[in-house]
Amino acid sequence: MELDIIRDQKGGYNKQSFIEKLDAYNILITAMQNGLPLDKAKAELELIHQQPLSKEKGGLFGKIGFSIEDTDAYIADLEKGIAKAFK
């Protein structure tokens, strides 16, 4: 991802939900660096990919979350990088 930051957006992804998903990716990357077998790493990546990101309530009294567009792009780039490690 070209951006250094993920912008805020009213009604975007819940920040805690996103951080938890990033933590799961970091744990996977660390496990891969420590010799996690390829088949287990692929299975774990799929589980993390399926982990939903909750959204904040939008509208007049909505909460601020992370930009959906920025977050989706960041996660896609992160998953591409992890997938490259499988080759």
C-alpha cells in the first residue's frame, strides 16, 4: 500500500476489530519465520482472511472508524506479501 496511514472515516471499520486482525497476521508471519509448515500457514491465512471486520455505525450520530477503502487495500497488500512467502 502506498499510504503511510489509514484515514479515519465515519462509519468505517471498527478500529479494535482491525487491530485484532492485524495482530493475527503478525502472529502468522512470526510463526512462518519460525518454521510453521506451509500447509498449516495457508490454512491459518485463510482463517484470518475470513475473520470479519465489524463496522462502526454511520449516519448523523455515527462513530469514526478506519477508512474501508484504505483498510481493504492495506489488507490486500499484506495478504499478497504473505502469499509471496509461500512460493
